[in-house]
Amino acid sequence: MVLVILYGVPAIVLAFAARRTGAGLVLAASPRVQMPFQPYMEGLRGLMAINVFMVHGAALHAFLHGGPFFPASDFHRQIGVSAVCLFFFMTGYLLWKGIIDRPQFSRTRYLRGRFLRTWPLYSVAITFVFLFALAQTGFHIMVPLPKFIFSYIGWLAFALPMGAGNAINGIHDITSLGAGVFWTLQMDWLYYLILPFLIWFTRRSWRLLLILIPAGVAYKVLHLHALHGALARLAIFSTFFFWCFCFGMVAAVIKTRWPEWHWARTRSASAVAIAIYVITLCFIPPAWGRYESLLLFPFFLLIAYGADFFGLLNTAAAIFMGRISYSIYLLHAIVLFSFVWAAGSRLHLEALSWPLFWLAITPLGLLAIGVSTFTHRWIEMPFNALGRPRPASDAIPSPANATAEQIRVALQEEASELPGMAEAEIELPLKR
């Protein structure tokens, strides 16, 4: 019943409110167009964006009832854990396949692209978090000023110099400031930084084994004992590198060697994918990578080959949610806690029953989507477009008249500006 409510209602809304994607995206997904652009991958991002809001909504419910900002049930925790695993799957898959498909990889342009893609919006989000922390202390700096400044600079660098989880203005519970999701960007950036040194392993499929075996050994060794400091951070990264990023890289190699799996686009494949996902949420205890990855890998592989949840992942609404998912991911918790801090005590959210609580915070989800739409348009897109001569869509005359060849050429030209980048970041219009 919980699954029906949490996923059924959004699915019905998307199905009825969304129109089919524009001709550009439809043709880009067509087997006739030999380019790796996958609109259903963007749709999966949209689904995961709904997931992260739901898991933090459940965490807020527990927080308001006197507990930590952490979901009370395994089901809700697994919603968040599986979403993080799938986001890391996508990162490993899209970047690894991007390097395989585009041998003209440029380390400088790659790192610049990653920076322009992730840092501008993140810098806005972390600045807001620091202002929020100051507001909670009456705009008094609760630590020595040099320490406050160093903390801010460290967080601006994705907390790489110090590790995510450090106190902000003396507040150790950073999740109550809306910064509970920022640790995943640290994992992403550790992967981004080592990826340029792994290019040799992309040139032959079998070479990936030379990464998988040492990564598995390192994971086992680092988890034999309780570690602290930098070693603990390395152990955490080894978990996600082996169980998530590497699984995505394996999917990229499989998709490259065997590019077509026609059954994956059938309705029965979508049914199998949904069944795997439901089993993961309902029956697998959240363990941050191990058991989830083993089950979610075939699920993700089906998505990579075209399973689209009976067309839902290919709708314009789902793809739009995927496009703004980075903004939603960074900002939704800030929206939640800003509202609770400003008006929650007057609304007595803690006194509401579970259904009424979700009904009460649904407008906050819509507000988060509105804010994310704005930040995607005015922060993400301008910085992501720096250095590109024009968007790929300029080469497409109109959806009604665009041919598969025109789509292919446009995508190739856009991809040439993004060596080693994720093809899902190529901007194409949903409708024109």
C-alpha cells in the first residue's frame, strides 16, 4: 500500500500530465541513430529525484518526533540507499562509456566540464547552508573566525580537504541544515579525480578486470578494522567505488560490446525491472552498496538497454525531472528545513498523522521543483554551456522535419564538445 501511494500517485500524475517527448528525443533514442543518448536514463534520474525527497520527508517526520534526522523504517532508508547507489551507477556508466565512445578524451576539458557542471550550484547551496547556520545562532559566529572561514573554504571544495560531516558554525548536525546529501558529491569528485588516470583501462574491455580485482581486495582489506580520519574516508570511498561506480563501468562495457538487446525494450522487460526494484525496496535491508548493488545491477542494465517502465521514463515530465534532478538533490532538504524553521512550530507538523504529514509537505515538494527549475535555468545551464559554440538542438530544424541523420550529426557535434562527459547532459529540447 505504501508503494502504491508513494509511487503510484506520482506515476499517474506524470502519465496524464506529461506529453510524449519531442521528435528530437524520440529519434535520439531510436536504434536508427547510432548515438548513446538515452532519454530514459534522464527519466531514471527523475525517479531518483522523487526518491530523495521522499526519504528526507520520512527523515523529517522522525526528526520532528524527537529522533535523529533519519528514516525510522528499513523501507524508507532503502529508498535513499538505492537512490544513491543508482546515482553512482549512472556516474560510473555514463562517464566510462563516454570515454569509450569518444577516444579524443581531454583531461583538462573533462575536469573543467565536471567543475562547471557541479560547483556553481553547489557553491550557492553551501553558502545558503552557512547563512542558515548563522541564522540559527542569531547571526553569531560560534567558532573562531579563522576556523569559520577555513570551514567555509573547505566546504566550497566539496569538503575534500577535511571530509564531509564537519560542523558548520559549531552545529554538528549538518543534516538539520539541509547539508545531509553533500557527502555524495565528495564521493563523486574522488571518482572524477581518479578517472583521468584510468583511461588506459577503457581501451580494451578485459582491462576493466585489472581495476575490479584490486578494488575488491582494497574494499575487503579496508573493512577488516575500524578506521579513523583519512583512512575511514578511504574505506567509505572504496565501498562505493567497488559496489557502485565499478558496477556502472561494467554496465558500460557490456553495453559497448553488445549494443542491442531488443527484449529490454519490451513491456515484459519493464515489468521485470519494476519487480526487481520493488523487491529491493521491500525485502533488502539497507547496507550501502553490497546487497543493493547485486540486485540493482540487472535493474540498471535493463534501463541502460531501454526498459522505460511502460513508457513512463520517456515522458517529457520524467525527463524534465531528470534534467533538474541535480538542483532537486542539492536544494530539497534546504527547502524542507527552511520551512520547518520558519513556520513548522506554528503548524504543529509533529502532531499530524503519517498521511496528513505527507499531505502537508507535498506543497514543499512542488516548491522544491519550482526552485530547482529556476536554478537549473539560471545557474546550471549557463555554466554548463560555457565553452560550447552552440547547443546541439540548433542543428535540428524542427521536430516534425528532423531526420535520424540530422539528430545523429547534432548529437555527434555536441558530444565532441564534451569528451568524457555524460551523454545524458546533452541538452535537447523536450518540445519545440
